[in-house]
Amino acid sequence: MPRVALVVEYDGSSFEGWQTQPGGRTVQDTLEAAIAVIAGEPVATICAGRTDAGVHARRQVVHFETAAARPPSAWVRGVNAALPPPIAVQHAVEVGDDFDARRSALRRAYVYAITCRPQRSPLTRERTAWVFRPLDVVAMREAAALLIGEHDFSSFRSSQCQARSPVRRLERLEIESRGELIALRIVGNAFLHHMVRNIASALVEVGSTRRPVSWLGEVLAARDRSVSSATLAAAGLVLTGVEYPAHHPVPSWPAQDTGPIAEWLGVQMPAALPPVAE
């Protein structure tokens, strides 16, 4: 049975997260219903990363199997015609049976964006978190360096996390500042539930001078969620890319790394995805 991979973009503020729910107001429920219209049969999707309610995606990857033979353009333009405006398929490609959107992923990239200003911004409330205190970006960068590498990230793990192991490899954690906007770019092999939002929260604690740089290392070493800070808002988080081995032709990893603010807010658009085959 053919297996198809999709690259999907969505505004998470319109959905109750990725994973299917009884009410049906999730990305998975909405996407599967639209795919079924084109496939002529029910489908079940597997995604690269299950995003929470309010979390966005630029390059989420899903795969599904179907007996329907359709050209890639049908899985893009046809499915998009059945989708609401907050979600759209950007690319479709048939993949081998050995491709799995979640298990085949080598690494994932996220951006967490923060508006740093005395008063909240109605214009950015669904795309960034808001911090009313000024933040010391230099101190945040020093603290971020303590998290690079393979560690037990239990201190940054939600109590609802179902991952078998809390060990993850963090490859990059960069912080960019432009005006009142601060953005974190985080790349790792995989992430625990709420891990990115909890790391961002801890870095804000350091940036606001409530905690010293060394505190973040102490939190990491404690392996105890209760010693860290509260979880920051979902609105600031976006899944920006998923990388796969080269033999899987899924264009879901940015060909041009333009940095976190450019990547999410469009200061400089990333390289375009390949054209859809007819």
C-alpha cells in the first residue's frame, strides 16, 4: 500500500493541539478528514512531533498509507481545498515503507519567540510569549550553553510526559534579539513534553536577573521538575523543521538557516520548497 509524506504548516491557535480528541478540533482530526476526501477512504496519520494546543508549525511532517493512487498535486492542492485557512499542506511525496515521520527523524528544530515590552501586544499574542521585564540576552546565552549536549532533562519535563527516557541530545540553543523581540532557536534529536517551553522559562528567569547563570546548570543536574520555573505560553513555540536521512526525499529541513526571528516571523523568508510534481 502506498505511503505518502506531507509537509504541513499550521497556526496552532486555532486548534486543541495535534493529537486527536473526541471533539475533533485538533490538527490531526482536521487533516485526516481532508485527506479522506481526496483518498476516498479513512486515513490515519503519524506526525514527527505532537504539538500542544496553541503551538504552531512551519514544517510538521506526517505520513499515512492509502490504497488511493493520486498524484502529489492532489495531496497538496486537493487536500488544501478541504482544509480551513489555519492549516495547509505545503508538499507531498510518496515514500518507502521504511519511512516513519516520527521514528525516522534525525533531529527537530523549534523556535520560541518572546515579545519583551512593558505592555502586552495584541498583535503578537498568538505568535509570541510576552515578558514585561527587560531581559539580559548575554546572560541568557551563557546559561543556554550549559544545556548543550546529551543530558537527563527531567527538570524540564512535564509531569504528563510519556517518554520512556528523559535523556535527550540538545545540539543548538541560540538566542537572537531584534528590538523588542527575542527568539530562541533550539535543535535536538527529540524533545520531551513541554521541554522547549520549560527551557525558555528558565532562561527568562536568568535574563530577568532573578536567577544567576549558574542556576540553570543546577536545575539540570537536579533532575527534578519542581526546582525549575513555570511553563511559558504555548503561543511562542513553533516547529520549524524535521530532518531525515538523505534517502528519504522529504523537504522538511530548512535549506538556508536564516536564524530564529527570520525563520518564524518572516524577516527573511527561508528557501522555497521544491515544486509539486504533477
